Amino acid sequence: MSEAFVINASINNEEQEEKAVQSEEGDKEGLVNESEEEEKPSTYSGNASSLPPQVQVNAVIHSREGKEDVRLEKNRQKARDTRKRRKIMTDEMKHRIVSLQKVTHVLLGKNAALQDALEGALQDRNANA
């Protein structure tokens, strides 16, 4: 959202609130002036330099605060995503380690059985020779 749009929106909201208060007061008294009901043309040209200095400063401060809040929220979300991704990777690595340990155990058993069979075959061959 651009700075000018934020400023324009806040000015329009202020004008609308003032009109609403005036019309409520007029309704209560029964004295609504026709000239007050007419919409005043806005002198706002759409850029911050045409605003009074106090409004410009407030708009810049609010804009900076908003940008900072957005930046901080994005940073927090990225940190959450990173922690979540790291947790998933850690869990996957743990499962993979367990799986590889099981495979290693099976292969060590097969290796031991083959070595026993080889020793037996060598002994038979030596006994027959």
C-alpha cells in the first residue's frame, strides 16, 4: 500500500467521522443546515508534499511503523517456517538412522553366516585334500 493511499484514506475517514458527528448533532437539534450537508471538495492532490507538515510527519511515521510491523511479521513467519522445516528434517533423519541401523544389523548377521559357511567349506576341503 503506498504512502499516499494511506494518507488519503485517513483524511477521508476523518472527514466522514466529522460529517457523521455533525449530522447526529443536527438531527438531535432538528437544525440541519443545507450548506453543511454539501460535500466539501477535497484539496488533497494525492501526494504527501501537498499536505500540511504535521500530517506529512504523522503519515511518514505511521508508514514506517507499518512497514516495520510487516517486516517483523514476515521475519517471524520465516523463522517459524525454518524451525518447522528443521524439525521435519531432523525427524526424517532419525527415522533414516533407525532404518539404516536395522539394515546394518541384518547385513552383519548375513555376513557372519557367510563367513561361518566359508570356514566350514574350507575345513571340508582341507579334510578331503
